[in-house]
Amino acid sequence: MDVIEVDNLTFTYPGGGEPAVRGMDFAVGEGEIFGFLGPSGAGKSTTQKILIGLLTGHGGSVSVWGREPAEWGQDYYQRVGVSFELPNHYQKLTALENLRFFASLYDGSTLDPMELLDAVGLAEDADTRVAKFSKGMQMRLVFVRALLHDPDLLFLDEPTSGLDPVNARKVRDIVLRAKARGKTIFLTTHDMATADQLCDRVAFVVDGRIVVLGSPRELKVARSLRQVRVEYRSEADTLIGKDFPLDGLAGNPDFLALLRHERVETLHSKEASLDDVFVEATGRSLT
């Protein structure tokens, strides 16, 4: 079952100008982590705002659980959670007070705020005013706030932005646990490592259109060089690299001789990275 269905989506902001979204089509299945990738200004945030229900007046059709977001009314926000790219907390309240306040807005039961804070390493700062938090701490707080009501659908916008490797891993692990429980996740990010580790499928967006869509693995393999690189030590203990064609590798005499007679350190195929897919799909670098 598809949770999200988008058909020929178009959107132009009031005042005219170029469309922000131009005939976009995609679907997101139940229990899927779907990555929405692309350079700034590509139309990712606009599409996400339409899906969340913050923007109306689009062309084409958008449905979540079979209905337009606007048709759901306030019940929609009992079922979806949103983690924004920019933190938007009550700065004079503590982390725990922020979560307790937002928990009070939901009709049903909510998760334990202290357990959520502990999951992202903020338990010791539960009674600290958010105004004193670093950007990374605020990002972790906005992330767990989206989890408070245990939503069926999560919209995560740059959830690992500003996080050190340890805390970024904590966030990724939480996302994977949510997927294991059947949650559907719509992930917008510039972090190709996060997208590669988390997403079942990714869509690359350029100028309001999806130009590439598929699983990270398939997209990388399709763009990989059919070569194998062997790194070995010379007699002077210098690391040397040599490439061999993947086709006919089992019978390549030079390759076999190197394996038999040299001190091999590494052996790997020359697989493309998701960064490479990004650059090819968008024509832009990540920096």
C-alpha cells in the first residue's frame, strides 16, 4: 500500500515567476524510507510543505492515505510528525518543558519525554533552557519532538545537520528502529551518507523535477566502473595501487600473480558513491 501518492504535481508561488515544482510523480510505500535529494532551490522543501499541508493551491494531485492533506483537517497532525531543518523551540523553556507542552497538544497517548531525551543524549540537559543549547542539541530536540506522539508518517528535514558522528548515528539508529516498527519516513537531506545508510529509495530533484529515482544500491552499481583496485606493499613498504578490468578477472594472469606473490592490503571494486550519483544527476557538487 502506498502511503503517499503524487501525480503530476506543480506549484508556482504567488506573484508568478518560474514554477517551483514541475510535473512531479512519485509514490512512497508503507514502511519505506524515501529520500528526497537535490541542491538548494530544487523544489524539495516546496514539495514537502505541500505534503505536510502547509502549502495549498498546487496543480496535479497529492494524497496521503488516500486523501489530500488539506482534507484531513487537524486529525492529520495526529498521524504525522515533522522535524524541521531549522529548530523552532520555545527558548525560555527547558528541553523537558518543551516536550511536555507539545505532548499536551495531542489527543492520544504520547511517548515518555525523558526516554526520548535519553535516546539522543539529552537526558542530562532536560532541565536546561533551550536558549543555552548548541545547534546540534536543538536539532536533536526538534527530532525527538517529531516522535512524541508515535506518528505513522515522519517528515524529516536534514535530521543529522549539525550533529557530530556519535549523535548522527543515534538519530540514524532511531530512524531505522522506526522503520522496523512499520513507520513510513520521508527524508529530505543533503547528507549523502545518511541517505545511503537509511533510504530504501531516493529521488534526485533538479529544477522542480525528479531526474533520477531508485534504490541507492542500484543507482551506485549502474554508475560504477567495471574495475577492481588492488593495493599492495612494495619491498620498500610503499603502498601501490593497480587496477584490473572486472571482466575476465578470474583468468587474468597479472591479477593472479599479484595475489600470489605480493603483500595485498586491500581489494575492492570501483563502485560509485551516492555523491557521484548526486553530481551526475544534478550537475552540481555537494560543496
